[in-house]
Amino acid sequence: MPTTIGGKQIATTASGHRHLGPPAVSNIPPMTPPKPDGVPAPFVYMGSTATASGASTKLVVGGGDTVVDGNKLSVDMPGNQPSQPAPLHDLVTMMVNAKVPVG
């Protein structure tokens, strides 16, 4: 049985929780006619608590460090990888499959 606080399971690096971030806009290359800078399209970023950077070691639950507000999770593939051929990727960070913040 998982450990809970207030009826909710604690998210740890070993708990298998998933985090759904807000959609971000990346440029994707259009099919026809080719446009050099691409066309904006939304991509949903998802991450797994197993990839949390900066998880708290002050509370270890079920063998995993606790995921807290402010941690960052690696974006799961494919993320915005379809935008990779375009010269601009994520329109805010200019990154492809980087990190999604928790919180």
C-alpha cells in the first residue's frame, strides 16, 4: 500500500507518477509549400517523476526521494521532437525535449 498524505499518494522518484505540463508551442515544418521558419503547433509535454532533478533526500518514501515543487522532470519522447527539422523549436526556450517544471 502506498504512503499517502491527505488521501493523496506521495510522488517520489520510485513511485512512477507522471506529470503533464501545459502545452507549449514549437515550429514544425509544413508539408507544402515549404516555409523556412516553420508553422507554430502546440505540443504537450509529459515527464516521469523517475527523472526528477533536485528531488528532496530529506524524506525518502518507498526507496525514492520525494519530488517537491520546483523540481524539473525530463520531457518524455517524442515531446516536441517533430519540430526538430525547423530552425526554431520551442518558441519560448528554443529547446527540444528539455525539462518540464513541477509545480
